[in-house]
Amino acid sequence: MSGRVLVVDDETEIRRALKTGLGYHAFDVRAVGSGEEALAELAAWRPDVMLLDLGLPGLDGFEVLRRMPDKNRVAVIVVSVMPGEKDKVRALDLGADDYLVKPFGIEELTARIRAVLRRQAAIESGDPVIRAGDLEVDLEHRRVSVAGSPIHLTPTEYEVLRQLALHAGKPVTHTMLLRAVWGDYALGDKYNTRYVVAQLRKKLGDDPARPRYISSEPGVGYRLEA
């Protein structure tokens, strides 16, 4: 799987290394050093994936996320030296699809890129069934099964799983889940998501210590491993 990748980083050596490494893996790569250039390339070149550094001079990565057009069409993977949970949550809530902390290996990066490309392809194809191993979530018929056996969920449990399935492979923050499932009045009450995810894991037979389906993103939220 290949595609167009836009690298946005103010360090010349990092731009050069990523352009070379991703090019070796058959990606078509362009690299820019500022937020202003990134927005121009998004409009003119229309990449499939953007690798976005947050600590850019002038227009920083957060502002690029806020201003970028057509967020659903371009997948964004934040690549940053900022390891803090608040920065991860803020970037994901602004629409980023994934988050990697520098330094990282090129193999891990290419795996993340291919994962978001697969998710984008599934969204565009309109496939109503999301799969994570032997877990299937049929969004059209509101059915959930594991290894072919139906799993009976409460409406709230299903809606949480549905939100994870709609963003399969992407970290989904507590705020995103609370807003989508419970509404704005519940924002800040992480107990809701933790309790429902714990119940989901029990019904799916998912060990939280070694999750097959729903993994935890510490301090951030959860990810359906599709």
C-alpha cells in the first residue's frame, strides 16, 4: 500500500531522513518546514497522509490542525518530541489520527501510515462491517459477534464500541467518546468511558492486560485494534 505523504517538520535533517526512508517504502513524499507551507501543500497537492510536527515556528501544528480543510480526507499522524498526555489529547481532539513521539523507527512509522490508509480506504468504500481479529461490528445492522457468536450489548455499550469502530485503528479520546455517547454535559467524567469499556471487554472476552480488540492509550482514551 502506497500513497502521498506530506512531511511537515522545521528540522532539515528530519525532513531529509523521512523523505528518504518513506521513499524507499514506495511512498510519494513531499516535505515542508512550516505550517503556512503545509496548508498550501494540502490545498495544492492533496496528500493522503500528513506527518505533522507540533513545535513549528510561527503557525504551530495545533493551528495547522485547526485550519486544515477537509479533515476527513487527509489522515494526520502527529510526530513530535512533546511526550505529554495533554498534547496528545489536544492533537487528537483537533482531528489527528495518530501520534508518534520522537525518536521512532521508520518501520513503526510506515506501519502507522499504512494503518491510517487502510482506515481511510474502508471509510471511502462504505464497508459497514469493521473487523478486529475475530471481532466483527456490523454498523448497518447493529450486530456484534466474536468468532461468529453474537454478543449482546446494552445500547450504551454498543454506542461506545460503534464509536471505536468508526475510528478503527485510531486513538479515541475520552472527550470524543463522552461527547458522542453521553453529550457535552458529561465531559470530564472519565468514569463513564472506563466503566463501559470494562464491561465491553468482559463481554468480548478481551483481557485488558493483553487486549486483542480494545487497547488503552494511557491518559488519552482507547483504540480498536482493527
